[in-house]
Amino acid sequence: MKMEEESWILGPKKLKCSKNPGFLERNYENGRRIPDSCKISDGEERDSSNHIFIYLLIKKVFLMEDIRKLDGSKCSNYPNALHAEFHERMYAAVLAASPTKFNIAEAMLNGYKQHIDEEIDLNKAAQKSVHSQTLAQADSLRDADLSVLIGTVDINRLSPDAAKRDAAIALAVVLDPYRKIANEGTEAETLHVKGLLVDMAKAENAARLEKLGLKEVINDLKKYNDLFVAATADRDSEKVTRAQSKSKLVRPLTDNDYAQICTLLQASLLMTTKAEDVAAGNALIDAMNVITADLKARWKASVTASRTSQRAKDEEAAKALGITYDEYIARKKAGTLPKEEKKPSKPRTPSERPADLLDSSSGGDTGGGDSGGGGGTGGDEKPGGL
């Protein structure tokens, strides 16, 4: 049976058939299609700002298969690492699905990728950076050199060799202001090591160091102090870069890129008249929904685990205080819980010399470092009669 052609009047808030008001609902229920030749007729109720969109929407309902719906992700609530992973996987899914087919421009995808990469870099920087590790190792190595230097000088103040003994006694006076610089803050220690190196470079002190076999120790100390200075500069540069691109600034940009891509995808499916484009778009939406479900489930699991862990800690603390969990939480919120006593820190004990960061011809071996440290401890009292 040939379907009758209908004329439509489209208004801002209502749609009606000029010949048969029940035609739309009746044929929608029966699964029949609106004919392609149906016209939009002029009428007083017609609004030029929206009638074309409404007409296309009606055609989409009848002419095309169902369009999938993108599931909400709640990705703005994800922690930084999970947030970056979500967008990285979404980008890969969209890129693999011929995005230009859905009016997603290459420039938009490139901007999306740039923001994702910035998030990933920030997540890496938030972890312990290579500069922090280098600083810690360089500091430990120069502390070891200081221990060897001061310890060797103190030991040789008791040497039966008069030349070594005189050199050690003279160097002990020069080194006295530097004895405890290893216990200072790293930046202060850096400056004091520079001062020590200037003193040790003086002709008379250089000759005394030569007699005690400490020339290579001084060279090693300078090498690791210079490395500490360089690593500090690199770390500061990294901090500047991170300050210019914080996660809290980048994340909204990434989310906005994703939202625009989703809007373009679904708008393209609404406007297209090609069944193959709808099928491709539905396949992409299915893939994106799988990613959303996976990341959302992991986020919810982590939130649940965190809450469970915190509750267990609170219940244990309440039990230790002899009160109920509810009372403990109330007092915790009110800030009336007794303060925990700080446990005394364990005393620092001597350790082996850290592995060298750079190739070194220094003679600062493990044995020398340990014996030097011991000598430094016992050499504070200057022996008399030498």
C-alpha cells in the first residue's frame, strides 16, 4: 500500500500533521516510515530557528536505525592517573574509527592528545623524579667524602710520621668550621662545601692534602658537590614547568575536549543519512562505553576500598581509646581527640658508601669511609704534646 504524503507544520514547542494529527504516533507504533517527499509547509506556528532540526530529528526516528547512547563517565572525579588513562584510551578509540567521518577535525584531536600528554607528564612529575634521586645520592656521596677527609686528618694527628702529623694538625684547624656541615640542610651544605674546596685549593693546604693522600678525595667531593648543584638546577627548572601546567588546570581542558568530541559524534549520527555511518558510529560508541564501564568500575572499587580501610583504622583507634566508633567519629570531627605521642626516631647509624653515580678514580673506598667516620667521632679532643 502506498503511504500517503503528509504536510507538516513545525512550531517552537509542538508538531502536528495538517491532514491527520494522529499520523505520526500511529505510524511510529507500526514501524512505518515517514516518506522522504514529506514537506515542511509554511504556517503561522513555524519557527525558522528550530523547524529544520525538528524535521531532521523526525526523519532520524523513522528513517534510521537506533543510535547508541554514550554512557556518562564521571571522569572529572577520577584521580589523576585514572583520569589520564581514561582519556588516553578514549583518544585511541576515536582515532581508530575514522574521526573525520563524524566531523571531528584533526586539529581538535591533536589538541585533545596534547592535553592528555600534559596530564601524563604531570603524573610522572608528581612521582619521585630522577632529579630527586640524583640529589639524594649525590648528597650521600659527598657526605662520605667529607667523612673520609675529616676522619683521615684526625687519625693522622696521631701518626708517628712527623710530616703527616704536622700536615694533619694544620689541616684540622682549617677544617674545624666544616666538621658538622654534613648535618646541615642540603643547600647550606652545598655552600659550605664550596667554601671548604676554596680553602683546600690554597697552595699550603694542597701540599698537606698531598702528603696525606687526600687529593683524590677532594676531587671526588668537588665532583659530587657540582653534581648536586646541577641536579638542583634541573629540579628547579622542572618545578617551573610544572607550575606553568598544573593538573588542576589541564584536566578541565581535557574533559572539555572529550565533551566536544562526544557532541560532534552524536550530532553527526543524528544528521547523517548513511546507514553505514550510523553503524560505524554505533560501533565507536560501543567501544567508548566499554572503556567507560571499565574505568568507572575501577574508580568505584578504589573509593570503596579507601573508605573500608579508613573505617577499619577508625574502629581500631576507637577501640584503643575505649569508646564507640560513632563517638570516635564525632570527636574526630570536633577535634577533641587526644594527640598521639610522637615516637622517637631511631638513631642514625653509619652505613656503606653509596654506589658512585659517575665514573671515578677516587680512592674513597668503603673501608676508608667507615674508618674515617669513626676517626671523626673520636678526634674532637686534640691530643697534646704532638
